[in-house]
Amino acid sequence: MMIKIQGVEEKDLRPLQHIIDMYNMHAQLKISPETAEEAVIAFTETEIRDYIEVKAVFSSNDAEVLKESFQKHAPRDLADKEKRKRAKQARSHVLVKLLNTWTKTVQPWGTLTGIRPTKLWHSLYRDGMELESIQTYLQNDYLVTPEKTALLEEIGLRQHHVLPDLYDLANGVSIYIGIPFCPTKCAYCTFPAYAINGKNGSVETFLEGLHIEMEQIGNWLRKTGVPVTTIYFGGGTPTSITADEMDALYAKMYEVIPGIHHVREITVEAGRPDTITPEKLEVLSKWSIDRISINPQSFDNQTLKAIGRHHSVEETKEKYDLSRKMGMKNINMDLIIGLPGEGEKEMQHSLNETEQLLPESVTVHTLSFKRASTMTKQKDKYKVAEPDEIEKMMKQTADWMKTHDYHPYYLYRQKNILGNLENVGYSFEGKESLYNIIIMEEVQSIIGLGCGAASKWVHPQTKKISRFANPKDPVTYNNHYEEYTHKKITALDELFNNQSGIKAGTKV
Ligand code: SF4
């Protein structure tokens, strides 16, 4: 259906389209050009004392006229930019209410688009707002459901429990290392992941570059005394390279990263079970890697085949058992809700299988149709469950986690995620991934090394965030890693310039 929006300037239409997009699972809605109207939403906006009041009327041929209004607090002396922001929030609020009524659905995250719900929760908590008031505020102003505000509170408090210095980590850094290779490419994947035996650059040359990059960043860390909190190997699949290559890489890490024995957590994703071998597990143990990920995604062989995982359920279980036997004490498993052809029955099967293994943490993703993935390009080929069923699967999973003593500890949302829901990391007490919390809450800078690694700079004082991306493909990386490393060091110098009170080896 084409919707004509009245009373809103052209430049303010985008956030409204984002809201309308959230309902696309329920109705094909688009803001229309002037002539193609099938429904009209007419907005009016007025300032009343210390409030901005937005009213809107929805009318179409096949529905009764609907009306909504909302007053957003906006004191008169507020800066213009902030006033515009609040007017935008008020328009979003009114639009969500109208569309909820019209489509007879509820958006669980209300008006929240393009913002991390947990970050918003933390900003309110850090400002000293009472827990109950945070919940009320998020429900009233942002129309987040009580179920989701309770989830946010549970996650926010757990993060504080796990990282009591969560708000004081900005003087340190974490390191992300991207290994861009996988045995094959999965259909839903948009990560920098190239078939390891393909033509996208030589693995040896990439690793040579990575060693040098690590060395130079290590030198910078030594020179400045900026401490490292966590290290995370992702990709791709970091266990796609050989055991010897892994051994050399971790040896280099221990050699060049100062204070490595004080680093609180080192994770290596071993996502694809087909990359795990006894030799590689030996290397992981040898270098005291704290945490690995073995990702089933689903425990249904047909689904795995359909999404191009190229490993079987049996192999996942076998490699999990092997990892346990070889001393891995903190294993994460990823599951995906809403994979093609899967509904509640298949989800229950995956949960039953997970029960046999009981990994220390389970990250539950909801399938999202990312623009560049094969799945999105061939959407017709992949039949996925309806939003109602996705929501039931999400609840089924959350209930299962609760009864098995897993606690939610981080959460994020993505664009085009099925049912407009979320991804949630669950873990047993004390087995949370610190890196995942740090990156989601953006509480300290992350230095990205290797392919596709995005560095995130969090200014230690202002907390202003900027980003810097390494090249995604190995060929460009191999040709330019020196230039990129140099740029990163310059950025880090600026970021940490004139910092006081940071001493080498300080545990941050
Ligand atoms: S294993 Fe992970 S990184 Fe590799 S192709 Fe599949 S989803 Fe992408």
C-alpha cells in the first residue's frame, strides 16, 4: 500500500520510512509520491509550553479514520538540534501507534530503530535514573513492550555484574583480529569470508601482513602503556588456517602484545565444525585460548545443506565432544531462529540437541536478510516462517534458556531482522563473553587487525565514536596493510594523546 505523508518536510521523511519498513512483514507499505496515494497520514506539530505536540490522522478507503497524538517534553530553552530530535521522536511515536492499530500488530521495540536498546538503557542508568523509571520511560516514550524493557534491565545489570568497571574502560583497548577465510561461503553470510582454497589472495601473504600489523600495534601499545582488556579472533573462520599457521600467529601475539597475561579474555571463533582438528585444538590449549565458538546454527541436516554450511549435525557434535576432551572449558554455540524451512518443531529439536551438549554460552540470532547475502539475492528460493511464528520461536528459546540456567547478557538488533526482533547472547553464570559486551556497549576502543576488521575509536573523555575499516578482501589487504596500519597508529596517537594515569600493565 502507498501511504502519502502530509505535514512533514521532505528531509524528515526517512525516519518515518524506516518505521514503515518495520511493518513490511505485515503489509507492503511505502511512502508514496504525491499522486499515488492509497492512504494518507496527516501530521500537525505545535509547541505547547515545554512540550512538542504531534498529532496525526490516518485515513484510507478500506479502514476507519484513526487518530493519535503525543506530547514530547522539550523545554523552551532547548537547543534547536535537540528540539528537532525530539520532534522526530514524537512523530515516530505517533506513527508506530497508528500502524500498530491499523495492522493489528505490536512492534516489540516500539520506535527504536538505528539505536542499540542496551546503549540507551545504559545512558539512562549512568545518568542516575531509577530502574523502575527507566522501564516506564522506555515504555511510554519509545513504546517498547514491558517484556523487552525487563529484558534490557536484566542484561544491563548482568553486564555490570560481569564488568563492574564497564563505564571506566575507555582508557584501555580490545583487539579484534579478522581472518577472512572459510571452507565455503554460507548463503546468509555477508562477513568478509573467502573460500580458503579459492582465488582471493594467498593465505601465506595475508598472514605475513597480519604478523607485521600485530607487531606494529604491539609496539604502539608498549610505547603508550595503553592496556588490552580482551582479544577476539573472528572472520571468516579463524580455524580455517592450518594448525601450524595458528601456532605461529598466537606465538606472535604472545611475543608482541604487552601485558598479554593480564588480558582478561581471548576468544577464537571456530564456528565451522569442519575446520576443527585435534592438532588445532592442541594449539588452542597450548596458547591458553579461553573461549571458542562452535556454531551449529541448526541441528537439522537438511537446513544446513540449504544454507550451504557444508557440515553435518553429526560433525558438530563430534567436534564439540573432541573440544571438550581436549580441554576446552568455555564453548559458545550460535543458533539461528527462522532459517529456511524451520518452525517451532525444528527449533525445539535444535534446543533438545543443545541440551545434550550444554555449552557455556548460546548466542541466539534471528535470521536477517542482509542486502549482500546470497539468501537475499535469491529470496524466493528460501521460504521462511511468518512473523508470528518467529515470535513464538523467540519465546520458546528464551523460555528454554531460562529453564536451563542460561542468562541473557548481551543483545543487538539488525536491519531486516525477521519479526523485527533481536539477537541475544545467553550464558551460564560467569561464562559471559566480555568482548561481546564491550563491543556492543561501545565502552572502549577496539583495534581491528586483519581483513575486514573495523576499528572503533571511543574517545576516552568525550566517548565520541568514530570508525576505521581495514580492506575486506585479502588481495587489497596484502597490498595495503602497511598504509592502513600507519593510519591506525596516527588515529590512536590522536585518540590517546595527553592521556594521564595510564600505566603499562594496568589491568583495564
Ligand atoms: S562460517 Fe561464518 S563467516 Fe564463514 S561463510 Fe559461514 S557465516 Fe560466513
